[in-house]
Amino acid sequence: MNKLSLLIAIMLASFSAFAQTTFTLNGTVKDAATGETLIGATIRFREIPQSGTASNAYGFYSITAPQAQYTLLVSYSGYETISQTIELTKSTTINISLSAKNELKEVVISANRPNNDQIASPQMGVEKLNMSQINNVPVLLGEKDVLKTITLLPGIQSGGEGNTGFFVRGGASDQNLILLDEAPVYNASHLLGFFSTFNSDAIKDVTIYKGGMPAEYGGRLSSVLDIKMLDGNKKDFTIEGGLGLIASRLKIEGPIDSGKGSFLISARRTYIDLFAKLSKDSVVKGSSLYFYDLNAKGNYHFNDQNTLYISGYFGRDVIGLKNTFGTDWGNSTGTLRLNHLFNAKLFSNTSLIFSNYSYDIQSFLTNEDFKATSEITDVNLKEDLQYAITGSHRLKFGVDIIHHTIAPGNITSSAGSSFNDISVEHRYGFENAAYLSDDWHISDKLTILYGLRLSEMLLLGPGTFNTYDADGNTIASKTYSTGALVKSYLNLEPRFSASYQLTDENSVKASYNRNTQNIHLLNNSTSGTPTDLYVMSSNNIKPEIADQVSAGWFRNFDDNLFEFSTELYYKWLQNQIDYKDGATFVANANEESQLTYGSGRAYGLELYLKKKYGRFNGWISYTLSRTEDKFAAIDNDRYFPATQDRTHDLSVVGIYKLNKRWTFSGSFIYATGNAVSYPTGKYNIGGLTTFSYSDRNGYREPPEKRLDFGATLQGKEHRKYHSSWTFSIYNVLSYSNPYTITFRDSKTVPNTTEAVETSLFPKPIPSVTWNFKF
Amino acid sequence: MKNNNLIIIILSVIILTVSCTKVIDLKLGNASDQLVIEGNITNVKGTQTVILTKNIPFSSPNNYPPVTGATVKISDQTGNIYSLAESTPGNYTIANMAGIQGTAYTLTVATGGQTYIARSTIPVPVILDSLTDKNDPLGGSSNGNNKKLITVHYQDPAGIANQYRYIMWVNGVQVKDIFVEDDEFTDGRYVSSDLMESDIDIYAGDKVTIEMQCIDEPVYKYWFALESQQTDGIGGSVAPANPPTNILPATLGYFSAHTTQSLTLTVK
């Protein structure tokens, strides 16, 4: 018998229930105070080490084991571990409530060892952020921010100051799948990148996958950032909020039908432009600059088999200048979900999802007025099933159908305007996928997670589709009727990861995954301008493909008080997209003619040391990496460093709880500067000093360094309300980090040229926010 | 359309009020001694000029060495060949010559053992109708005088692709900015277009001269690429590179056959 058939034989044997009678324990894990379900809590029987499972995105768990008496252990980071003796003589439902830990008391290591998930789980390349850490990490202007905080983790790089774009293991920022309650969020930045669209008041859980992507996720190459909104307090009606220097927020939540359901509404509005009104400069004074967003969610628990969730997000940014120009943009998403429990082992979730991103640009100038709009709309139906077949096999399978409508550009203007009315043809397509994966506990040492995802792209008519040659000339043009198939692509994406537990505190893991991407962002500016245009894979654009292998060593110390991990990765990228010189994508019907295609590679080493509990906690993360691209049209088809290639990336975060009232925090970052093209010479053209360039991205911006401090002061305990103050100082050491470096004729020495650096926040920026809760 | 530029301008105004700029010292490479060709031929009878220079290191003073002793010729599609003589070092000229609209011209430059060839066509001329000025809505004021913005007006011909380039002089000094536009969004319209710039502030009483050139598409792409790189980079710009030239084998510069017309306005 060869090895493969041996493996299959073992697998089949492990699926069949052995002669022993087994029973299933299932239920939901919740927070004792608010009734919020807890995602990713660890549930296991002490007697069967490999029985461990994690509660799913809805708090649901299921464990199957032979008839016996067990000690049930339930643990969750930041909560007291529960230990309970149970007699498993029939299949039972046990709902579990965990109480939040008081970190101050936790000086003695608890007898029940905290969970060692990171050692046992086969999943690698995954990071989970605890909301209390996000809330304590100091940030710019006191607006706590999920996207800013994840860039402090290994393998995740920030797009630089004033940019929420992030780069995961060298991938481009449009290669991140950002999900808010399962709905894709297309533009995750507010105010051109200074803040993210996620209001952390409304968020329960943040998980990012950098590698070894589980098969249930697909559609983007580099990462999945899965953000889950809070469900709303099931026990009490509460109002909380904050008043800050630039933004205020308010959250209302409470039970519905005495705890059978709950709701949550959270809103936020910035008012930076109020400061602009104080400016002496009449232009600044007359400008508007703000954003607002609204998160709302409700859920209803009909019975133990059925729970319904409805959630939505709406956000908008507005920038305007004195009756001259105005622009606004934003996302809206909605998700309707039904959890259904077929039986104790089979959990189902059906989702109907809507997502839209749109922008408007308006000019109000006489004779030059116009309004340009562009949008992308997704409607998505998804069915996900989780089947805990036996104690050692957990299957996940499902289907996913997304319909995209892209309206690339529409321009309207008055009769006296210089501009014509233009409507660029809409584009329609389906992205379909089906997946199957199995989490197989082969032995108490060896666990593998393997799966397959089949993804299909269908680009449909109506419309006229041009095919372009490498120089962007039209070589064929064909018109299709409504619903006619223009182009289809089918890709098989294998996903595999394995962990081998050497000891209780020590494991090695390896993974391989292939991801494909059929929706591509065209925006050739380096920071978050709102004029994002999305295109689907087409007769010109092939699906982007990434293959990633990674290997890692995971080690916990001191009863899991410290976690250490190191991961190595190598990624191959195919069918990458770049832009030709002078490309424009606004209301451009021939946008695909301006693209050039190439490949890339990224590799690196990540080190991560984290202290999880105690009065003092925090982490150190370091990444050594290289990211390179290769395009036939650029630099003679040689590999050149991608803009986001970052040799060194270091983050240090510390949070110290001094006493009941004061918590202090600090973070320090150091990162190699972006790879950029600087002039290597100059000449004169048309009376203007003009710069000549040699290698693409042959230079480095100076490294980015910053130290931030934060402090939280809890108000005195009151029976009716609670208040706290959050203070922060951004860039304590006044490092001047480059936002841009430009070159020009010298303003002081005639007949010479100079390089000019612009820094956004070269001085420390203090901020204070007052928070309250009723 | 300059939508992106509008956003960038708004952003610049807002961001620059909180940010800080400083001159820094950068160690830049030295890829000098490359040939720069700047060839122009217009539809107006007069001296047509081709300038040959070399590029220099970033840190050097702005003195560009002329390339002397080259053979420079311009030929048209009907077989006429015009030889240009080196009137001053690096300046190759021919007097009393006018290009003809709709005609394709070929520039041949032989120097340093290499022959460079470029082709460009003079488009059908579009008349620059008038210039007007208005208060610059983004400009603010100085001593109670509003900064002014110059607007060009012309009728774009319908049904054909047109590209335009403007050069601006304020009281005889050239504004260090590139102004190009095409008619992708304005085809067939009576167009009013603001020439926004930040080099020289314009006030009432200033004398502003605008040259309008009708240029062909490859030359438009050259200037457009150069213009997008000159944007200050607030809000981001493309990775800068040498703009796509119409010269083969590729070197720095361009050859433009275009129409030309100038108007002057005294700002009120």
C-alpha cells in the first residue's frame, strides 16, 4: 500500500464511529455581564487533550466524546476559566457564561492553566486582537483604531503616517479582504486615510489571517481581516459615549423581549472643520471636512435552533471648499443572517449581504460645473455549514455567490458647462465559490486543517468589451447582450496547515495556501484618495494568484503567560497589475488599456513575543522581509522593490495597570522607509527644471520612528454611571517622519535645486477624550 | 479631467496648515550625460528650433551642457528635408520656416555615433477665443487684493480628439508649471478652463500672456505624465519615471509639431 492510500485508509477509519458509544455536548459561550456571545473561547475535556474546540463566530460549540465523566474546561482571554465536572451519558446542551477577569487580582497564576490555543491549533498566520488592548494602545488624536493597531503586529505593515492602508506580508492594500459582519468593506479609510471606518465602540472581535487562510475565506490574495460587530447587551439597557477633541461618539444598546434578543446603535461624528472655522485663512475657514458613521445591529433568539441577526453600517466623508468643489464618499453594508442548528453537531449560517461603495465629486464653478459619480455594489448569498462529525473531525463546507455591479463613472453637467454628460457602461459579474475543509485531530500531537476552495468568475454582458495589446491599442472589440458570458475563470485553491505539538508548551507548524483574486482596485495614487475604481477579471485582466508556504515554531513560557512565535513565509504572486505612466481612472471607459501585468515575490521572518496577562502586558513584534515586483514594461523586466518593501519593522507595545483607576500605555515603532524613485539627474525642458529617473524604487525614504503615550483614568465608582478620561500624546519624541519628499528649484539659492520633506505631525500631538456610560 | 487634482488641492490646503516642510539633504545618484532633445516645429512662419543638451547631477548648479556638432534634420511626409544649423552651441535652427497643419514631421538627430528619430503631426488648429480673470477661490488675498485666476475660453471641435498645452507668462516671467488638457470630457463644448498654478501669484494690474498649443496625442501623453509628477504629492502621485517619449531609441525629451497662438490680458 502506498503512502497516499494508507493516509486515506486512516482518514476513513477515523471518520467512522468506533465501536464506542459517543455523545455530543453543545451550547453557546457568553459574557456573564452583557450576554454577548464570545468568539473563539476554548472548550475542552481535561481528560482528552485533543478534544479542544473553539466557539465559532456566533459563540456556538460542539464536542463529541465517548461516554464517561469529564472535567469541562472553558477559557477565554481576559476571562475567568470555568472548570465543571460533567457526566456525559447522553447528548446535552450546556450554555456557558464567563466573567471578565479583574487584571489586578490576577497576580497569582490561576490553577487552571490559561489556554494554549496557539500551541495546539493547526491554524498559523493568524492574529487576534483583544478589544481592551485596542482601547489602550495610544493613537493619533485619541481616536482608537482597529486598523492602526493591527499594524503593530508582525507581518502587517502600516501605509505610513496619515494612511490606514495596510500591507500584509508584502501584499498590496487592495489584496486584503476586509469583512464587517461578513460584508466586504471596499474603502476602509475616513478622511483620506487618517482614520479607519471602524468605530471600535461597535466591535466585538478582530481576527486577521496572514497565511494558511481557512477555506471559507476567499477572493483576496494577502489577508482576511474579519471584524465582528457586538450584538448588543442582552441584560441591561446602557448608553455610553465619548467627547473628544475631534470626534464624539454615542452607543445605545439593550435587550429586546427580556433578553431573547438585543440591539445596538453606535454613531460617531468628527468635527475637525470646526477648528478650520477659527482659521484666519479664508480658504481654510470656508472648507468643510468631516465624516460620520453609524453601526446598527439587532438579533433575536427564536429558540435553541434559530437565531436571526440583522446588522448594518453606513458611513460618509465630506470634503468641501467654499462653494467651489465638494466631494463625498463612503460605504454602506447590510447583513441578514440566520443561524440554524440542524442537530447538536451540525450548525448552519445563511447570510444575505449587501455592500456598496460610492463617491461623488462636484464642481460648482460657473461654466465648469459638473458632478461625477462612481460606485460598486455587491449582493451576496452565502451558506456556511459546520459539522462536528466525530471528536476528531470537524468539517466546514459551504457556497458563496456574489453579484457585482460596477458603475465606473457618470458625469452630469449644466447646459453652460464645459463638460459633456458621460455615462461609462456598467459592468456585471458573478464571483461564485464552494469550499470544504476538515480540521482533523490525528493524534493528541498532530493536527491538520486541510481544504479546497473552488472559485469561479463570470463576467457578463451587456456591453462592449475591448481587447488591448501590450501597448494599450484596441485589437478586438465585441458587443454582448444582457447576461451573455464575456469571460469566465475557474480556479482551484488548496489550503493546508498542520501542527505538531512537541510538548504542552511547544509546537511546530507548516502551511500552504493558494488564493485568487478577481476584483482589482485601480487607483494610482499612493494614499487613500476616494476615487477608487474597481474592475473585475476580464478578457484583459487575468485573476491574480498567490501561493504561500510558511513554517513556524510556537513556544509558550511560564504556564502560557508568555507566548513566543516565529514564522517564515515565502509568497509567489502572479498576474499582478500596475499602471502605465499618466494613467487616469476617473470616468475612463478604456481603463484596462492603461494597465500592465507582472509578477511578484515576498518573503520574510516574523518574531513575536507577547505577555498575555497581568498588570503589565504587551508585546514586541519584529519582521524582516523583502517584497519585489517584476513588470515587462518597467525596468526591463527586472525585479524591483515594491513601495511597501520594508526590510525592518519593529513594534513594541506595553500596557501597565497601576491601580484601579490608572492605566498607562506606550508604543514605539521603527520601520524602514518606503522604496521610492528619486531623481538621479536633472535637465531643462520647456524652460522648466525637470528630473530624470533611473531604477524604479531605487531609493529609501528615511525610516519611520515614533513613540506614543497613553493613559486612562477611571472615574470614581457611582451607582448610576461610570466615566473615564483617556489621554494620549502622539509622537512624544518629535520625530519628523516624511509624508512626502519633493524636488524643486531652490527658493533660497538661485540656479540650484533642493529636496523638500513634508511631515504631517512633526510635533507631539496631545489629546483628551471624556467617556461616559449609564 | 482634473478631479484628482481638485482633491489634491483641497487636501494640500488643509493638510499644509498642520504639517511642516523643510529642506533636507539627500544622497542622490548620478546618472548624468544622457542626451536631452527638445524639438519644436510650429505652424507659424519663423525660426524653428531643436535644442540638444545633457542632463546633470541633482546637486550641480542648473547649467546644462550643450551638445554640439550634431546633425539635425526635419523632413515632412512629402519628402522635403530641412537641415538645421547650429546657430549657438546646442541650438539648432532654421529660419523662415512654417509647419503645415495636418502634416507629419520627422526629426532626425545624429550625435555621438547614434541616430535618434521622432515623428509628430501638427493638428488642426483650434482658436484661443479669449482670456478672462477672476478671484481665485482657493487663493486668498494679500493686503486686501484678491489673488487672481486666469481662465482660457475656446470652442472645442466636435467628433475629433483634441489636446492642448498652455504656457503662461506673468509680466514676462514664465510660470513654472505644466498645463495640458484633452477633450475626453469636453468634446464639442465651448470650454472655459482655469489655469491653476502656485508658482507666481497674480494680482490686478499684472500682464498675463498665454500661449495655446494644439498638440498631438503622444506629445500630450508626454506632458501629462510630466504634469502628474509635478503635483506636490499630497494625496499621493504615481511613482515618478521619465515620461514616455516619442523619440527612438528612447532618450530624454520630446519632439512636438504643434500649432501656436498667444493672447495677452491685463488683469483687472
